[in-house]
Amino acid sequence: MFIHVVRPIVAGGNQTATSKIRVLCWIMTGPKYLNSRTRHIRDTWARHCDKVLFMSSVETDFPTVGLNVSEGRDQLYWKTIRAFQYIHRHHLDDADWFLKADDDTFVVVENLRRTLSAHDTEEPLYLGRRFRPFMAQGYMSGGAGYVLSKAALRMYVAALDGGTCTHNTDIEDMALGMCMDKLKVPAVDTRDKLGRHTFHHMQPDMFVVRQPLRARAWYLLYEYYTLVE
């Protein structure tokens, strides 16, 4: 199982202030992964979210929210659209920030709150691991998880309802990024003060263990910022 670690590292800070930052975490999953993946999220880091929703194709007593979509990689963006529409309709006032994560992701929620504490959720903002291709400001990797401010969520759903943004590709993270770019929602630099990434889209050993000299993998070619290896 790949583990993607969202780990903003910020020294110091006011724990009381950051604890007031409400984060809704929604997990993209499916029926066949509930026991092998999703239950471990439910029993560990999801407990630290202010609200957690497990989004699937069908409703179960896990519990999952049934989004009335099919399973499969070609359905990921439909699932994302339906999930954000559901959250906007039922849970907009339950949180300040809205994290999308896959069911093989690990998040240090307290550190995420510290990163978010530097920003205003009433400004349209889009945070995550920034990739370069396909649009001017880039887009956030789906595997690393990404966050929308409340203002960005409102704009996104309104754009879907009004036809400004549509389901124009099956590539979930790129499609959402294209909409954010069209709406002029800024892609936030989430690196720490030392320039280290805080959202990671591959398993930890890909970043921690020194790799032999090799041609750069696709995910390194996608990096928005200058690489330091």
C-alpha cells in the first residue's frame, strides 16, 4: 500500500489558535477497500479531523456516503464532483477547510492545521503538492491530497452548477486544477520555510531513501518548483 504523507512541519505556534481551525476530511474510497485500507484511516488520523466523510459509490453502515457513481479510475472526477457538491449542500458550515484524501493517504492533521492557520478561508485558496504541466499555475496532485478553502469550495460548486466548469477529463486532480485555474483560485505554495515539501504524493521511501543515479521519474518531471536531490 502506498502511503502519501501530508506533513507540514512548522516550529512553535499557538496550539490553542490552531485547534480552532476546523478541517473537514473527506476520503475517496470504494467498497472493496473498506476493510483493507479505509478502516485504518477511520481508526487513526481521521479521528483528528473535525468532520470526516467516507465517499463511495454506495452507502454502507461503515459508514460511507453513496454518491450514485460507478467505481473505477475513469469515475474519479465524477466522484470528486459529487463529493464536493454533497459537502457544499450538507456540511459547508461544519468546517473552515476541506481536505480531499485517498484511502491510502496518511495525514498529520495537527500539522496541517498549522499550515492552514496562515491563511484566510474566506479567500479562495487551493493547497497541496503542486505539479507543473497543463496549466499556467499548475495543479495539486490528487495522491498527496489537497485542500480547498470555504470560499474556493463555494466558487467550485457554483462553477459546476453554472457550467463554467464541467467534467472534461477523467483525470481527477488535473480536472479540478483546470477549474481552479479558470476561476483564478490561487495555488498556494505549501513548502515550509526551508523550501521542503509538506504534501507528498508517493510512499515515504521514495523521498527518504537515497536513490541511485537514474533518469528522472515522471513524478519528478511534474514538479512545479526547482528540484533539490
